[in-house]
Amino acid sequence: MTKTFKTLADFVGTHFVYTYDNGWEYEWYAKNDHTVDYRIHGGMVAGRWVKDQEADIVMLTEGVYKITWTEPTGTDVALDFMPNEQKLHGTIFFPKWVEEHPEITVTFQNEHIDEMEAAREKYETYPKLVVPEFAKITYMGDAGIDNEDVIAEAPYAGMPADIREGRYFDADYRRIVR
């Protein structure tokens, strides 16, 4: 993708894969102007995936975007995308229970929200584990708005490479079924 990002409309509908400096690999999609989908490929909660997460998505200045949300786990996320420079800065605020029991969250969140909320009430929340990291964007794709094919299955080993190397989506940004 060779687009120059200037407006919020340029950003919404974009699909990203990025790797934090600590090695954690994430995939993230600006599904529309208030919703994000994502998969986690590496790090403490690798294997987790989420659809239809409500988020605040704003443009700070031309080509710079801030996205924030709170998950049912109690995890808070703040991402600052600078796609024209192929980088972002993210800060994840993990509740103590997620740090101590990450396996509870490694699932398709949408089918387990009651379990996430129960764990949030059962286990300690503080102190939070704060993870501030820069990341390199390794893939950007123009998926369009509300494309349900972008994040439509659990992450698997090699998925980010399949996406980057053109083996995951067809020319219409539809998932290639294996």
C-alpha cells in the first residue's frame, strides 16, 4: 500500500500488522470510525482476538492518529499511529490479573465476555502492568470499512507472513479460504 495518510478518512478502513520493539506482534484493523478488530500474534496474550471493540478514534494532526479503548478485561489501550512513517507508539495498561493469568484472555473475546468480566471481579486489578513501546508497521492494507473478512478467524503460526506476502487476502480484500 502506497497511500499517504492525511485525513481521518484515509485511516479508517486500514488494516495493519506491526511489531513492537519488545517483539510482540499485533494485527489491527480500523473497522470504522468507532470500532476496531484485532489479533495478537506474539507476546504475553498471543492467540487472543477481538471483533467490534468500541474505541475512540481521532486524528491528532495530519497523518497522526490516536486510538483508545478499555477492554472487558479491564485492560486499557492507547495507540498513536504514524502510518506515513511506518511506526506507532502503544501503551497497554494490563490489570494485575491479566499479568498473572494471561491464559484466561487468550481466546476469541467476543464469545467469552462473561468470563473476562468475572475474572476482572475475582482477581486483583492493581497495580497495573504498563507496557509503553514503539512499533514498526510491517504491513498496511486498504481493507475498506466494515470488512468482516479482515479479522475472521483465530491467529495461527505464520499468519502475519501470509498477510504480508499476499497469501491471505485476494485482490478484493476477501479472505482466501484454505
